Amino acid sequence: MAAAAAAEKPEAVRRAEELVAREMAGRDASHDAAHALRVRDLALSLAAEEGLSAPGRLLTVELAALLHDIGDYKYTKNNVEDMGVVEMFLEEVGLEEGQKDEIVGIIKGMGFKNEVSNKSIVEPTLEFAIVQDADRLDAIGAIGIARCFTYGGSKNSALHDPRILPRDNLSKEKYMSKGEKQTSINHFHEKLFKLKGMMKTEAGKRRAEKRHKFMENFVAEFYEEWSGRA
């Protein structure tokens, strides 16, 4: 079984990369194929630091990381996560039922929207924690800043409006709502500054420190320049 999994991995990953390139084509650069590839690379790097080396478990991490944003609710017409393409792909590549279910479970549970109200969640597996931390690392730091303003620009959001305050005590539904007017800078306060404290792996926590500090310095400078003081 281990030999079969090892032989299967290159084909499954290659096909996943092709699916990502096809399904995410045309999106803005905040959630494009390059994002999925970066998250995959981060996840495998975190896995190495966390001592995860079993081929089957690494395949779970790699496929979940690659496929995690294909059905992202932000890019669906009805604002609902759509796992149909991912589930069909996992059937086609012939994964065992348990592994397929694990990958789907990671993708469905890893989003910030599922923890936005600070509600407790099921204790994650190491694979879940690695993929989630990788996705969150790509949301902060220099890349995170670029992605934040890219997405905001794609939605015609203002950079900043002092009259629009960051929202507190967000519910999952309110966070996911597309109807409420928001600014790009508020996204740092509503989400990005919170991610460092939500990392689950020790490797993720270490990497988040530098990225978080970079964002803090950026936002402080942003407000200085906005006000004309800098």
C-alpha cells in the first residue's frame, strides 16, 4: 500500500496542479493559482519542520493545500463554498475513501470564517494544522499586504475611510457577507492581525512573528502618511 501511494503521488499532484491552473484562471491575484502553489510550498516546508514524513500524510497535506481555494465562497455566485469540483477530482485520482474524506474535511474546516467568532473547534490533526497555518501565513506579511489590497481593489473597496470603523465581534455570517461596505485597511484589524495568535503548529508560530511585525509597521506608516504627518 505504501509503495502504491508513493507511485500515485506524482500523478495526483501533477493533475491537481493542472486543475488549480484551470479552475483559478482569471481570478484576481489575491486568490489565484500562484496563491495555491505558495500555500502548497509553505505547507510542505512546515511539514518538514514538524517532522511529518510519511508519504501518505504528505500527499494529504499537498493535495489539501493545492485544492483549498478552488471552491472559495468569495468566487461563487451564491456566496456558498462549492466542493463539487474538488470531490470529483479526488474520486478521479483514485484516493482511498478515508484519505479523500480527510482532504475534504481539511478544506471545509480551515477557513478563518469557521473561527471568526472565537468558538471552539474540533482538535485538529497535524495535517489540518499544517495546511491551515500555511494558508494563514500567505495572508500576512508582505505577500499578505499585497493580497489584501489586490482583493480590495478587485471589489472597488476604498483603501481607508476614517468614517468606516473595523467591525468587532464578527459572526461567520457577517464576515462572509458581500453586501456591507468595508475598506482594505480595516481587513488588517478584522482578520490579518489576529492570525498570528491563531497559528497551531510551532513552525507556523515562529514564521508568523516576522510577518506580523512587518504588517504592524506597514499599517502604522500607512496611518502616518494618510494623516499627512509623515
